[in-house]
Amino acid sequence: MKIAVLGTGMVGRTLAGAFTALGHDADIGTRDPGATSARTGPDMMGAPAFSEWHAANRHIPLMTFAEAAEAAELVVNATNGAGALDALGSAGAARLAGKVLMDVSNPLDFSQGMPPVLNPVNTDSLAERIQRAFPGARVVKTLNTMNAGLMVDPRRLADGDHSVFLSGDDPDAKAVVKGLLEELGHRDVIDLGDITTARGAEMLLPLWLRLYAALGTPNFNIKVVRAVE
């Protein structure tokens, strides 16, 4: 597939690299490619400057959000949650219409300090807000409950024996995303239901953050254990 990954942070970089390794044609999108390339020093999450990563990954073109979305069959929202709607607006509703929009972001609000809180939460979700703002897009929420390394290499933990979730209104879009997850190595893909079920997946983040603090590592995930019927 032709995939546009919107967002140049660690998640966007990791996903774009993994998709190209699988044989997909991936571009990475940002608001201002010149400004992104010119930045030095780590980003707000501690990742090295994008220019350092891109020097080793020149096969992945850096484009504006609009340019990347225009050419894509599938668009990945890997921007930070607070800026997701604005970034997708820059991509353009017409360029997203009819396309699978895989949302891996989380609506983390750092305005009250650390750890961040969710906004929205419980009665709404970022995935739902994206779907409402871009009704022509086929939004699927997934991968937001684990770190970037596990997103693309689930077998690095327990030989991949852990769970990933899907939420979305379009069954065909979810089938496309499920196929991509399986290509990445995910073995237990759980379809939670329509887009409103993304509230549950997003609400795992407060638990995830506290587990990270307690365990001292982000290399963990949730496994859903079923009863034997």
C-alpha cells in the first residue's frame, strides 16, 4: 500500500520505517518540512532530532501533511493528541475522504503537569472527534496502548503473546488495518466494536502511564486471557 504517516516523532518514524521494511511505500508528513529538518537536539519526548533519523532513512520522503495524504491509500495519524485535529485539517478533508485513517494517537493533556490526564475522556474520545471532524474518512483506532517498539515488533515481548485493539465504524477499514497489524506480527487482534469503543482503548493510558512509572520500562503490554468455553 501507499501509506502516509502523519507525525515525525518516535511513533511516526518507527511506523514509517516498519512499513517500508514490509514492502509498503511510506511517506512521512509534517506541517513544515523545512522547519522539521532544521531542528536540532531532542524533541519534547526525548527522541533525537528528526534530521538524524532522516539521514539514515532517505528512502522515506518527508512531505507536508497535505502532500503525504494526497498520495496515500491509507493515512496514519501519529501526531500528538493535542494537535491531531489541526494536523488532519492541514492534510485536508478532501484528501482524507474515502481513505482508511488509522489513529494511533492519545489525547494526553499536560496542562496540569505530570502525569498527563486524558481530554476528552469517558463520554467521548479523540478517535470519535476525528471521525466527526472528517466524516468522509474511515477511522480505525488501534496501537495506542503500547509503545512504538512493540507496535512494530510485538514478538520482542513474550514472543508476541499479548493483545491489540481495534475500534471503528467501517468493517472493511478494520479488515485492512487488521491485515497490517498481522503483517507487523500481532497475533491477538481484538475488535472492540464501533468508534465509540475507542474510549476504552484511550482510557487505558492512565493505567499505562502508572505501570510505566512502577515498572521503570515501557516494554510491557496487556494480554487478554479468555475463559475456556
